[in-house]
Amino acid sequence: MTSRSDGAPAAPAYAHRRRDLIAAGASVLTAMALGLPLGGCQQNPALGRSQLILVSEEELEQMSNMAERDIRRRTGVLRDPERQRRLERLADRLGSVEDAPRPRRGFRPELLDDRSVNAFVLPNGYSGYYDGLWRFTRGDDSELGLVMGHEMGHLAGRHAQERVSQQLALSIGAVVVGTAAGAAVGRRYSPAIGAALGLGVALGGAAFSRSHEYEADRLGLLYAARAGYDPEAGQRFWDRMEAQEGRSGGPSFLSTHPSYGDRRERLARLVREDPEIVAALRAKGRA
């Protein structure tokens, strides 16, 4: 019988799945070394590119459910019915636009009791918005809508699933995914789960890559434009973020993200040049 590191017996199903994951990672590494096509690649229409996907939606949802419970326990939900309803209305409006992601349990935003300027999303649709972010945006619907659209962009981009798969392919994921999947089967939570899902700030790991952030920015702007939010909201948001960094060193959660100026320039260029975004803005009388 296989045992976990804590001495408890591992579930046979997990032991078998872990072997599959390690074998998949080895196959990917071999294909990369030989210049062969990668197995496990799937086309993502939201991104217009293929992705290496080695873990299932079910496995990722198990990890997400435990991460959700842990975040709510450690951070705490802010009991403010009026602001919570506003978040839910934003989610309904953004979630109703064309091509917005629709997780199985729905996109579920929640206001969290923390003064950090932060937000995140888990693959199961749970999305946290810190009280500090609300205060930073002054509750502006267009700015919050752009942030929420960005989090939806991570879902549509399947960035967490791609991140876990990439780690596996680089032989890092055999430990990260193995720990997370084993914990999921045993109903035990580990920081490795959050780190694998891209919860960089909350758990001290690395955030999503810059390329993932750029993709989420673009999709978030598209969803916000289709929902009728002000396209200049992003400019205001990043202007203030840059000013805050000058005063206090800036929010730590952005340390691995693209620079403020680069982000502003990219968003401005998308508003001017991206065909889908331009069309959405014209349809809403914003262009």
C-alpha cells in the first residue's frame, strides 16, 4: 500500500493518477527535447492559441474548492450586503456578454476583509475582491468591472490549468501537482495547491506570468467593453496605482506583473486597434 509523507495511506486511485501525471510530464519533456509535437495541447479560442493541458477540470476544481475554503477561513468574508450585491451585479452584467466564461458553479465574487489592493480568481469560479481594492477604486463600477473582467480573462484563458501543466512538463509539477492532487483526494489543503493555481499573493508563491496577465488584460477589456463600461477606467486605475507606488512602494501583488506604463500603453492600443474591442465600444457608443 502506498503511503503519504505523513504516514497515512494514499488512495490507490491517486497513486495511479500520480503515475499518469509523471509519465505525461516525461513524455512532454522527451517531445520537447526531440522537437516533436506536444501531446496534450488543446486549442483555446479565447486566446487564439494552443495550450498544454495535462490536468483535468475535475482535478482543478477539487484543488480550487479547498483553496476557496482556506482563503475564506484565513482572510474572512466582509459582511457588507450592499457592496456584496454590487459585486454580484457586476458579475451578472459581465458574465452575460458574448464569450464570457461560465464556470459550472457560476462566477462567484465575494468581498474579503483585507486592506490589500488585490483580487484573484480560482478555476471553480470563486473570485475574491479585497476591501483594499474596493477603497482604491472608490467603488467605481467601470474600474471594478475592468478588474473583474481581468479575473474572468484568467478563467477563459485557462491560465491556472496551463500553469499547473507547464510546471508538470518542466518536472516541477510532479511534486506540485502530486502534492495538490494527493491532498485533494485526502481532503487536505496545502499551500502548494494555491501556488499552483496562481494565488501568488495570498500564499507567497509566484503570480501568473506576464504573458498570462497581458492575455487577461485584453480579455477583461473586451468583456468590460461589451458590458458598456468606460474604456478609460484602466488608464485611471493604472495612473493611480503608479502614483501610489511612488508614495509607498506599491502593492506587493503587482511585483511580478507588467509595469504600469506598459499596461497603460497596451490598454490604450487595444482600445484604438483591437478589432473586437473597437467593435464592442462602437456598439455601446463608447468609440
